[in-house]
Amino acid sequence: MVNGLRRALAVVAMVMLVFPLAAAPAGASSPAVDVLVYTGTEPGQWEHASTSASVELLEMHGRRFGFSVTATADPAVFTADGLADYDVVLWVNNTGSTLDSAQRVAFEEWIGAGGGFVGVHAAARAEPDWPYFGRLVGAVPVTDETEPVTGQPITVNTGHPSTNDMPVEWNDFSDQWYRFDRDPAVGEQVSVLATIDVGDGERPLAWCQPFEGGRSWYTALGHSADAYQNGEFMKMLRGGIWWAAGMTTPLLVQTHDAAPGWPYIVSFLAWIASIAIGGTLAVVRLNSREALI
């Protein structure tokens, strides 16, 4: 072990001498879409254990697919200046009321100026005393958050840009299947993107709409942490982000840089060191989470 550590340190020192200014690969480009992930929840309301996993996987996919992710639970960001740098605001598993009246006005104005909203699962329960938000999402769940997670086949509308690379029948997914207070499809411009039939009729699982100058995309999926490990779910979520941002070009794919969110040279040196120690296993551990995409 000591000899391995000495080898690692020697290799790192040599690399730093040869490549003192090493940076991210030339193939890595700047993000095309900037996403604010909002995780705020009213104190005392249901808090999802999956929130941290959702943020981590969104950050990882953003590095690979051309969007930056800034996550916060602080509603203070909802000002004209605070929202100005973002193309999409993604609400994930929020419950209860977290924005004051001024923050709500700022968000409405941001949407009206062309902003894109993405809502995930319990985000449809957020701001229950704010009619605007209910219209933005499109429907409110009447299912309790204690409902069990079960597996069911999902039917996907692959005719929409956000889901056109999804399978028509999606069978390997488990979640909590919301029922809603109304059918979001009654809206003239609403596109239903995914449905499920659990024996009581067809339930919508995802839909989108142009909304008062901006765009709204929502999925009822994403209750548990396992959802964010599912490649098809993350593919759908990436498509929703891209569509909500108003992008008409295909998703970017960073073929050279899906590295963790620290300076590239650190990741590179860690990789070299793990090889020098003799650890194929270390390399696998370093990169295993990045391979989920």
C-alpha cells in the first residue's frame, strides 16, 4: 500500500510538471441552457427523501447534455434580478407555500417574458393558495404522498419534441401514481405526454403547454430516489428541460466531459492516482455514477 501511494504521488507530481496548465478538454462547450432547480418546501409539510438524489443526477446530466444546474431551497432567488440569468426554473417535489407576494409577482413576470417552468411530482402540490401556479402546472394531485410505489406500464406520446426518443411502451418503471383534481388535457394547447391505466381509467403522468408568454412542462413521476437512477425517466426530464427552454435544436451531448463538478485537473489527477495505486476498482468507483446516463 505504501509503495502504491508513493507511485501515485510520483505520477501526480510528474503530471503536474508536464501539464501545469491542464484544463477541461477542448471538446467541452459552454452550457446552452441555464436551469434553476428550486427545492423549497414549507416547514412542516411533506419532505421527499429523493430531493438530494434528484439534484445530484440533474447536475450530472446537465454536464453531459448541455445545461447548467444551480440548486437552491431559498425563495429569495425569486426576484427580477435573481431569475434573469435562467432559461428554466425546475420545481422538484415542493410542498406547501414558500413564496411571498413579491416573489410570486417576479416569477409571473419572468414566465411572461418567455421563461420555462418544469415541475416534478409533488411540485404540483406547491403554492396551493396561488391560483396562477395551479394554472401553470395544470392540475393538482388528490393522491396522498403515503401511497405506495408500484410498477406499471406507461404509454408515451412520442410525437412531442420532449419525448420523441422515448419508447412508446415503457415497462420498467415504478412510482407513486397520482390522481388529479381535473384533466389537464381540457386546455386547448395542452399536450399529454404520458399516461397510465391502473384499473380506474387512464391517468395523465406528464403534459406541457405554452403558458402566458412562457412554457410549462410537468411530470407526475419522480417520487422516489430510484426514479432519478432510471435512464428513461431522466431522458424524459432532459427533454422537458430542453423544450421548456424553447430550444428547437437537438440536445447537446458533451462527448468529452461528463466529469464531476470540480476542476478538471483534479478529476484527471485522481484518475491517474487510482491507476498508480493499482486500483481498477477505484477507477470504476470514481466514474460509476457518471455512467448512469
